[in-house]
Amino acid sequence: MLDYGTKFEAGQTYQAFLEQYGSADQKARWAAVHGRVALTDAQKQLLAGFTREMKIICLTGAWCGDCVSQCPIFNHFEAANPLVRIRYFDRDANPDLGAALSVCGGARVPVLLFLSEDNFQVGFYGDRTLSKYRRMAADQLGPACSTGIAPASDNLLESVTQDWLNEFERVQLILRTSARLRQKHGD
């Protein structure tokens, strides 16, 4: 089993990751999506209200289209609250992490591993959100696969941003209601 605390500390910030692993073209694509991410006031307020430190390991690849369309969202979340701390790892340069965070038996990206302030695993989420998978199912499988639960969003980036925010909030609530952490913090 990996020592996630040590691994987290060895990770890179968003910008450092892109500097090391991104080509000029890849950096331009990431920057274009980053510029299109727009958190609503309610989303910013929710993130600002997080009171527990969240350490997040993000397994990614500068070359990956799914990472291009999602990792800039995480950078906006991190900017909204200093208690949200994300470290980025290139999947191909970190095969140990790739194996530990595989999805459906594959080395998929992006994948996020959420840790408590003291490095306990809290959650694991990736490689695409529900909104993205719904869109893919509609595009690839046709109307016979429609869930009927919710219509496809006209703005996939907004939907994916909200999907990820829901997961970040879920993890924050796990941390906030943890009896162990509440005892530690006296709240």
C-alpha cells in the first residue's frame, strides 16, 4: 500500500505540473478550458465555507482530453479555498499511483484521491463525471440507452463542474462530520 501522505508531498502544483509535462500546444488547450470555467457565486460561497483541509492527489496527463476538460476546474476550486490542496501527478511517470488508482482495471485519468488532513483516504473519484458519461452514452449508444433521469446539459462544462463540486462537497462533509476529526478539532 502506498504512503499517500508522502506521495502527496511529492506532487506538483497545477502550474508546475503543466510546466514539466505539457507541450506548448497542450498548455494552450488547458489554458483555454481554464478561461472558460466560471464558478457561480453560489459555488464560490460553498467552496469558501469548507472548514476542513482536503488533500487531493490528482492522477492526470497533460496529453489527455478528459484531463484538459476537467483539471482546470480543480484549479478553480483550489483558488476558492486554501484548505483545498491539490497535487498533480503524471500517470505515466507514476506507475505505482496509476496501479493504485485504476478504474475498471485500467489506468484512467483524471482520477482524484481525497485525503484527510492527516492522510487517511476519504474518497476516490474519476475518470469522468456522470454528466460526461450521460453525454457519451447518448452520443455512442443512442436513445435506447437514455436513462430518463435528466436531460443532457446544453453546457457540458457547467454540468461537469457541478458534478465535481458535488464530490468535493461530499468529501468535505465526510471530513466535517467525522467523529475522529470533530474530537481532534473540538467542534
